[in-house]
Amino acid sequence: MEKIFIAGSISIKKLDESVTKRIDKMMNQGYEIILGDADGIDKAVQNYLNIQGYNKVTVYHSGTTVRNNLGNWPTKSVVTKYRFGTRDFFTAKDLALANDADIGVMLWDKKSTGTLKNIIELIKQKKKVTVFLQQEKKFQRVYNIDEFLLITQKMSELSLKNADKKINIFQSIELIKNREVQPSFL
């Protein structure tokens, strides 16, 4: 059964009805849902899954302490060499989630660099990603770098600059583009 990685902006604390309907479909189809232990979307999705009594869930966390596990589901501890509390410390968990996932569903506020980093990582791994644009209350597929560029156009200029400063978004885009045009030799 496919694993779906659900994540999103820490600023989003409540699930839109269209998101809960999407999660209901995942549960009805018996997908395994993997997610992190942060506040914001992680906690909101955990709360919804717990209320629904869904048990095909694994909560990933960096280091030894789980911040949120509302359903008392199995956990996966991600070992990292980075200092507790740093961006890199928590990013280790997100990379493990992207690696283990078959599909991504990201809930995005048009600012969160962590969510953008997850989307980029999934695209690099040629995995399908669906992004819920919180302000527009709609889902948009992001399966390749061109579709990724479409969602970045929805960002303010300042948010895009901040994203580039924090996660080198433009460099990541170029690396993915260059990899896509490389000829494959068999």
C-alpha cells in the first residue's frame, strides 16, 4: 500500500473542509499516512486522524523526543548529527519522510520554506505532490519543476526572496532542471 506524506505550514492550525475530504478518501482507500510531529499542520492532521480512529499512521520525529503524537501511533526516530532545535535538526525528519513516501500532500500558506523544501525534495525524487493552497482553498498538482514554478509565482516577492535566502530555492530549481535535461545512457 502506498505511503502518503502529509505536511505543511506551521502557521496553518485548522484543516479546511476540502482537506478533510481528501484525507477521508485516503483513509477509505487504506493508505498509510506518514507525517511529522510539529505543531501546525502536523498536529492538525494528527488530531483529525485520531478523532476518526485511523490507525495506519506513523509519526516521524528528529532525535529522541516526539513533540506530538495525538493518536499514540508508531513512531520513527530520525537520527541526526545536527544540534537540537536547529532547522537542519528538524529537516532530517522531513527528508526521511520524503524518502519513505510514495506521494506527497502539502498544505501551504504561500510562505513556508519548510513546505517548499518538502515539495522540492519530492519532485527531485520524481514523486507526485499535490499542494493545497490555503488562501485560495484549492489543490494544485506539482509533479515537475514547471508546475513548481507556477506555485512560486503565487508568492510575494519578499516571501520568494526569503525562501531563496533560507533554502536556496533558485539553486534547487536549476539543479532539478539540469538533471531533467541530461541524456540517459544505457
